[in-house]
Amino acid sequence: MATHTEGGRRWTAADVPDLSGRTAVVTGANAGIGFETARVLAARGAEVVLACRDLGRAEQAADNIRARNGRARLGTVRLDLASLAGVREAAAEIRATYPRLSLLINNAGVMEPPYERTEDGFELTFGTNHLGHFALAGLVLDRLLATPGSRIVTLSSVGHLEGVMNFDDLQSEHGYVPAEAYYQSKLANLLFTFELDRRLRAAGAATSALAAHPGVVYTNLFQTRPRREQFLMRPSMRVINFWVIQSVPKGALPTLRAATDPAARGGEYYGPRGPFYARITGYPALAESSPRAHDVADQALLWEVSERLTGVRYDITSPSALP
């Protein structure tokens, strides 16, 4: 796989190939990186489904994309990742509307909220960032398996480097530290991706799983951070923060590359690699993940626990026969 410079070139949104005839689902597509990802995919011809917790905001985002691109083909679906019932309803709607999916972009997430539980009793960060997406991917998997070359791309974070899976207390019942819960969920995103891709390859599936991280991008996820930190990260402060903060369009590039680069392969992980702070700014290239992300035993254990908690099991060897 070529590096981010590829003979002196930088991979940008202009490198996204024509996606006509393909359908993509992007979770959390109403704002930030999810919105930018959906916008670019639609601009390149894909039919894009904006899957968001607030359906009104999803529709507003779709209208915003249409205002920029009158030919954009868009759909919306209500998806509450903090509710397994909500995930099942969204998956059922997606399956009923789209017989084939080319892309599932697991982008939505929460970061460092106060302690809260999901509708099903899971700690909110782990339940939303990992379990909700685990369930969604499993429930629409047959639509992806029916589409040669389809990809599942899950958004992780450089924070995963600090992540540790606490399998004895995944729901943080014996102590909750917001940052640690977030780092654990982002590590879980990578463990899930690597295990899923291995299972897909073992089954000879024409679907692959990849991951990406955006670097550090100022989005609404940072609303839980101290006000001074939020102020310094704002786009209006680019004159002093440009070397450590990505713009939203640039932060979406690793996701777009993992999703659309013909040279990308299953099990790969993309992130920014620039001249400053190699892990958090720059154009997208293959990124390094922590040794813990490649712990095969943890990958298998997380998979087993996720199936038990969500009640969703992946049928990779025998996808549904679709017209």
C-alpha cells in the first residue's frame, strides 16, 4: 500500500472515485465528520443514507447537501445507537429499502459525557460507540455481503492508544472516568474491526472491514471539554491551533480513504500523517494502532461479549439470497 505522499501526491477528496450505483449508510451524518463524509460520497454519485438519532436534524443535513448539490441522492433514517430496539428498527428500515449496501460508515459517537446508562443498561459511551454499531453492522450484514467490494468502516481515535479493555467492568459500575471510558470504546472499535475482517476473510466474503481516525478535529463532541479548551480549538483560532487541529473536511479524509480508495485493503487503519504531530494532523495514510488493538484473545472475547450483550450474531458464511 502506498504512503500518504504516493509519489509526492497527497490523497484528498478529489481522489474519491465515481460512486454511481452504490449505496452508503453513514451514522451520525447530521454534523461534523459524518456530514462531510456524507456530502463527499453524495457528490461522487453515491446514494447516501443519513442515519441519525434526531431525524429532524438528519433531514436538515440532507437539505443542506441538496442545496450544494441538486443531484444528490439522499435518504434519512432515525438511528438511536443507545437503544438496541432503536438499532433494530433502523436496521429493519434500511433492509426494507436497500437490498444492497456498498458502505456502512460507523461514524457516530459520544465523548466523555457524565455517567449515564443506555436504554438497555449499558454505560453510554461503550453502549453507543461500540455495542450500537456492533449490532447495526450485524443486522444489515446480509445487504453488505450481497454487494461485492462492500466495506464496513468504523471510526476510532488516537485516544485508543490509551485504551484498555476492562472486561471485568465494561459498564464502569465500579468507577467511571470519562476519558478512560472513551479510550476503551475507541479501542473496542479497532478490536471489532480487526476481528470482523478476519472472519470475513475466513469466510471468503467479498466484504471487508477497515477503520479510520480523524486526528483532532473540533466538532460538537468537544462540548463536554472545559470552555477554555473549546475556545482554543475553535476554527476562528486557526492562526494558533493549525498545527494540532484538523479542519472538518480534512478530518473526514481518513474515513473517505478507508471507504473508497481502490487500493485500501481489509484490516487497514487510516489516519492523518502530516509534518507536525504525525498522529493528529495531515493527509490520510496508513496509521499505527496499539499492540492492544491486535490482541487476538481480546478481539475474540470482545466479540463473544458483544454478541451476548446485544443478542446479535453475525451470519457471515451464508448471507441471504437477494435479488
